[in-house]
Amino acid sequence: MKLLVVDDSSTMRRIIKNTLARLGYQDILEGADGLEGWAAIDANPDVEMLITDWNMPEMNGLELVKKVRADERFKDLPIIMVTTEGGKAEVITALKAGVNNYIVKPFTPQVLKEKLGAVMGVAE
């Protein structure tokens, strides 16, 4: 399964990638902002999940989600937003934009595992 992790923090990308690797995911692409994320997904339409931060330079995560959802190829792509934006209004905004699930930083590997399972329809 190919996943794309987009976050402007290289440390956060590494944490997410290491957690995913421990869960058995090996094919992981990454981007440092929404523009890199879009370029990666556009060049790899076989990506099966997008995990993105919200607050990033160039193109933020919400803009990336909207761009992905506007492309017919990715209308059903599972998207998880991982962000420090934990307010109810932000969560609602992200869900309306097309995010399937939402994780507030900081988070534990167990939370990421549970959210992945929920989005992928895999029971714990």
C-alpha cells in the first residue's frame, strides 16, 4: 500500500513514517508542503492514502485537500489530517473539505493506528 505523508516538519514526517513502518507500511512518499504533496500525488496516482498537516508554507493542507478532492482521480482517496489545529471549527472545516479523519498533534502511535484502521475499514 502506497501512502503519502505531507508535513513541513521533517521531524514530524519522520515520526509518522516510522510509526507507519512499525505498522507494516513500507511504501511511503513524502512532501514538505502542499505543492510537493500535490506533485507527488499527481505523479503517483496509485497513492492509497494521504496524511497531511494543515499549517504549511506555499500550499497549506486544507488547500491540498481541496485540490485533491477536486481531481476525479482522487475523489475517494482516504485523507487523514494531522495538525495542531484542534478546535471544533477547524475540525468541521477540514471534514467539509473532504478529510476522512483528523488527528491533533501531539499524538501517540496508537492514535495513528486507530485512525488508519477507521479510515481503511479495518477493525482493531
